[in-house]
Amino acid sequence: MDWGAFNLSLQLAFYTVLLLVPIAMLTARWLATQPARRKAIIEALLTIPLILPPTVMGFFLLVSMNDTHALGKIWRSLFDESLVFSFEGLLLASILVNIPFAVQPALRAFEGIGNDMREAAATCGMSRWRTFRRIEFPLAWSGILTGGVLTFAHTLGEFGVVLMVGGNIPGETRTISIAIYDQVQSFDNASAALMAGVLLAISVLAISITFLLTRKPYIRIRA
Amino acid sequence: MSRYNAISPVFPDSNYTGLMIRKLLASLLLTFLLPGALPALASDSPLVAVASGMQFAIREIADSFQQDTGIELRITLGASGKLFRQIENNAPFELFIAADDSLVQKLEQMQRTRAPRVIIARGRLAVFAAHGSPWQADAELRGLASALDANQVTKFAIANPAHAPYGQRAREALQSAGLWAQVKDRLVIGENVAQATQFAISGAAQGGIIAPSLLMSDKTSNRGEYALLPEAWHQPILHSMVLLQNSDETTMKFFHYLQSAKAQQILSRNGFTPVL
Amino acid sequence: MIDGKGIEVAIRLDDPVSLEVEFKVSDKELVALVGPSGGGKSTILRIIAGFEKPTAGRISVGAQQWYDSQQKLFVQPRHRRVGMVFQSYALFPHLSALENVLEAISERPKVDRVELANGYLERVNLKGLGKRRPDQMSGGQRQRVAVARALAREPDVLLLDEPFSAVDKVTRIRLQRELVDLRSDLSIPIILVTHDIEEAARLADRIAVLHEGRILQMATHDKLSKSPVNTDVARLVGIRNIFSSRVAGIDNEQRSLELQWGKSLLEMPYRNGFAIGQTVTWCIPSDGIVVHRRNRPSRGEHENPVFGIVNEIFQFGQTTELTIEVDDPDAHPLHCSVPTHVAERNEISVGADIGLSLKADMIHIMGSADS
């Protein structure tokens, strides 16, 4: 059991969720009220990481995070470190790759609230922030949470992109899925099976929690 | 509790369900943060990139090194060509042990190294047939030749010639034996020689040309028959190592340790021909 | 308004629907916007609330300007003190009734707000139900919460978008009565959108008849029934007896006018602006038609007598509606209604003869038919 890799994967997943979900939530909220055409285009763009093969994503990220390209250059000038093969590079890649997982459920949830809720809030004199905090956020909560859990579970399992962008640096970019792969190649099927089992258990736990927490205890009123 | 209590998370006006949710969230957070408390490998322990063919030998040497000095190592295995690319792209390795001296020479030319390189071992190729195979492994590949003629071998494993030295050498050997044309459409390519070995010993392929060093461990021995191929059939497999730019004193210790008699013994036990 | 109170609306909208209306509603006045679906009624409310932006125009409430296209002024909905009851009520489903009302009450010490909110709930007869959530309430109760919330805003104008359409008849009657009761406490203009002309008649001081984005006529229900301005208004107000006839005669002393309706000559009080020979469109409401008692003609019933055969009978409880084929192939069928006991007493049945009088002062000419 490679605790280091386990640790690393959990941290990667946690930080990805921490950084991505708030941004995704606000993006989803904004997108929910955009005119149809613009919404369709932006939604399609945000869904790209979902349909691109991980190796393609990994390739593009690898190239742009390189020291010789924009992202890598900026990073190096700020931190004097390479962005590729670092945890931070993985985190960035993970955030980008998980955008559709975090945004989509939240977007559906915000759309589902319906304009008359927002209008009613306006007639009550509520500010935009208060409307979001008191009305939209609680009503969209299950979608936001689902997005977070999906992101978490997906990050734990991410392989292709991590391999390309992270290499396999123990303690830095050797996540649990890379470790499993490594152990198979080291002819250590027993360890690989154990780690795979742990990963599976966590994923199942995550999904179960989502289902539990997203049971809607109220019904939308349709007059 | 009434089913109609709404979800009103983390806000002061919430009620019983809200409280329950906050507790749940707190425990989830703890679960995530707890791993941070788990011991992680110190990130200043030497980071070594090693060709896959040497994985068992290097682990033994690393264990021995740790016993002797208390220093733990972080080892990344892979095809030499792949590791080379990563180093080229500023992967933070400190020591590189490749199965191909020319790759290490290139790094020296690119001025990414800190001290002159050292060749520490010579490897061999082995042809392998798992137990129960319809053909026999022999040093002249006669068994393989007839198996190919009789169509008894439909999948044959080698490492990827594109970036694994063992793969390139395997191709050279097959060419020397005049079997390349026959076998090349039946190849199963491993990403590195370890994966190729996996294919061969698991039966996914009906045999392969792999590194004999990988057959020395308990996990892999006695899975089949193998024979060493003549060194004249391929370019020498020279395992060369070099300290990279960002290496430190600790890594240099290991670099020297690898040249010690103890290390050389471990290498030869694992199927390598020591050169020092 | 000269005294600066009430609401004045003058707007034009080009798309997505074409709309051009101008009207005023005084304080304490309730105006109903009536018309067929899609006519723009709800859109007008939404424009007043600020959810849609007109192409041009002005909206002012009291001394405040909410919208003025010339000054490029547009006040955001949340800054307009508008109380709106949505057709779907739009209650916040995860909040209790009390919390719903509380959202409309602006900054004040918490204690005061709760007391105020409870006060509003009490005013709409929901005392004690503050803790309930919308899905634990009946349709009528939800509507009341929506009204309470709208009033809690202390709005300058109250907008009601088909507020009774989602409940059953009994509840609707009750809610209508409650609205009438509430009005006594309110001194703001109220605009009610409904597709039900009878509801408008019961509740509104004036009715604006809306058709394809234009106000055809805005007046009391009485005036609309007696003097609808054109065929569309007449139909919308429920008048079915609409005909075209030629002006046959004008009395010299200018006291009466005669219409040639089929074979009958109808007499009605003089109206200016029409010449002999002109074809006009005219109408008469159902209650302008009196059924002759069988076998017992009396003097008053001889006004504009007309004879025909009963074609259809529809008995709706205590009222019976009749369609009569007037004894003339050129004249169109007449519609009228009588109390059911009268229909029975007079043995009115399909195919039976019947005599009617068209009350002269109920005949209303809407306009020229030539053009």
C-alpha cells in the first residue's frame, strides 16, 4: 500500500474541488441566465475536456505548461520552478479537466430554479447577492454538491492526463492510479489489487454520499 | 423529523437538517485533510530515474543503501527514452540511469549534467517462452523460427523500439536472426521492457524478447524457460548513469554507492554483467 | 395625474410582441387588463415591474420615474417598490410562509420584522400558518402568502397576474372577496390581469380591453357592455348579438334612428354621425332582449318586436340561454337568456314560436360598416 500516493491523490482531489467548485458554481449561475445561443456555445466549450481523449488533453497541457510556452514561462518567472512534473501542474491540469464535471450539474440546477424565482426575489427588493445566498444557492445546492463529488471521484481516478503532465514523481505526482499502474509493471499484483480496492471503495462512498445529500426534501410548486 | 425540512446548508437560519449536513461536511473535510497528516516521503530525498529493466536490481541496491546510510530514495521507473524526454522537459530528476549510453551522452552534450557519466553494467537479451508454450526458447532462436512457421506464435512481446533500448536491441537481434520480417506483424509492444515482460510471462503473448534481469526476482522466476541471445546480434546494452544539474550531495553519495563492490554484486546477481 | 399620485404608463414594445399602450391608474383604483391569451397583458405587468424593457416610453408612479426612454432612465426591478403576485405565485419553496414574507421586508430590527410579517399573514387570514412551507399548503393558502409577500414590500403599485386562475371556483370566490376586503386598507393603484371578463367585472373599477397589444377601450364594465367601441370589445365583453344593418331612417326632430334589420325596422334613440343608407355595425347585450310572455302580450313588450323560432336551448342551472332564428333569412340568430322558471312557464322549447322585444336604449351602434 503506497500511502504516499494515496495521500497525494486525496490532496489532489481535495484541492481541485476546493479551487474548482466555487468558480464552477459562479460560472454556472452566470451561464444559467444567458441568452440561449451564447449559453449553448459556452456550454459546448466547457464540455470539451469531457470528450477529448485524456492523452490529447495531456498533450496540449504538456506543451503549454512547458518552460518554453506561455503558462510554463509565467510559472517559472513567478516561482522559479517547472510547472510540468509538479503537483501544482497536476492541480492545474486537474482543474481544467474537471470543468465539465463541476459545471454541468450546477448549471442544470441553476437553470431548474426558473426565472420566476429570481423575479420574485427582485420584487421583494433583494439584492443580487442576497438573492444568490438565500434563494439560488440553497435551491441549487444539490447540483453544486454533485459537481463537487463527481470532480472528487474523477480526480482520484484520473490517469492519462496525470501520466503525461506529471510524470511519475514519487511524493509529487505519483497518484494512486499511477501507483497502481507502476505496481502492475513491477509485477506486484497484490499491492495493485489492494490499492485498486481502496480506490473503488472511496468512489462508491463518494457517490453514495451524493445520493444521500441530494434527496430533494421539497417539491417545486407548479401552480 | 418532517420530510419537508429543506436543505439550507451552512446558514444561520437553518434547522436540524442543516445541522446534520454541517456535521457531515465537517467530517468529510477531516477525511480529506487527514491524509495531509500521513507521513509523506520527504521531497528532498534523492529522485532517481531508472530504466525499467533494472527495477529489481535498483530496489535491492536502494534498500542496501538505506540500511547503510539511512537515506531513503525515490525511484521512478520507465523506458529510457521516455525518461530522457521528461528530463529534457525539466523533470526534476537528480540521477538518471539509462539502458542506452547514447541517451546519457546526449544529456551531457545538452549540458544538463553535473559530473561525467559512468557506465555501470552491461545487459543482455533473453528470449522467453512461458511454461506450457508450444515452443522452446533457445539461444539461436530455432525454436521460435519453427514456431513462427507453424503459426504457433501469434503474439510476440518486445519493448517499444521507439523509446525503449531493450526494444531497439530486440529488433536488432531479430533482424540478425532473419526473423524480423516474419515476426514484426505479430508483435505486442510493451511500453517498456517491464511491461513487455508482463505480457510474456502472463501468457498474453506467446513469448518475447526481454531483459533477463527481470526474470531474477521471486515474482517472475519460474514462469517459463529462457535463453540468452548472442551479444553479437545486437548493439551492446550499456547501462550508463549520470548526475543531473539539480542533484545534491546526498544524490552524489548514491552515485558513488552504485559504483561500489556491493552494488556491483547485486547487479551481477540480477543478471547484469558488471563493468567496473 | 395632476396631484402626482397613481401610476402612468405609456409604452411601446416592438419585439418579441408588438405592444403600444397608454393608461393611468389612480390611487385606490383597481384596473383589470382583460383580453385573449397572448394579447400582451402579462407583458405589460412585467414591463411595469421592470422585467422587460420597452422599446420606448415612460412609466411613472406618484412622483417617481421608473422608466423614461428619452432620458435613458431605467430603474432596476429590485429598486422599484412593486408588489407582484405571479401566476405561479413564485413562492420560495424552501422557506416557510413567514420567511417568504420576511424577505420582502427591508432592514429593520429583527423583532420588528417578524412582528410585521406575522401581521401581514394575519391580514390575509393565514394567522398561525407562518411556519408552514409552500408544499404543506393548499393553493388558496399559497396565493394568500404571495399576496402577503407582495404587500409586505409596501409597494407603490400592486400587480396581480391571473392570481385566481390556479384555484377551484369556491376558493376563487373566497379569495376575490378577500381582495375586495384588502382594498379598503390600500391606497395604491392595483392592476389585475385576467382572462375572465366576469371576474374583471366583479373586482375592477375600470376594465382595459386588450387585443393584439393595443387597448381597445378602457371603461367601467357597465359602459363596455352598453357602449363597446367595436366588435372586438363587444365580443370580449361577452356580447354575442352583433349585426350589420342599414340606417333606414332618421327622425326629423332628431330624436330617433331606424335600422333595417332584415324585415324588421328597429327604432333606437338618435345618434349623431350617421346618414341614411349607411351600413352600420351594432350590438345589443343579452339583457337588452325581453322575451314575450306566451299568449299574453303586454304594452311594454311591444318595443321593437321581433318574432322567430327557438333554435337551441342551453339550461345552465337557474339560467337558460336561447338561440333564436329570427323570421327572416337575412337576420342572424339572436342570443338571449331567461331565468329557467320563466322558460318553463312559457313552455319554451326547441322549434317553438317566440316573440321578443329589443330594448331601444340598449341598441348600440359601434361604427360604420362601410370601409
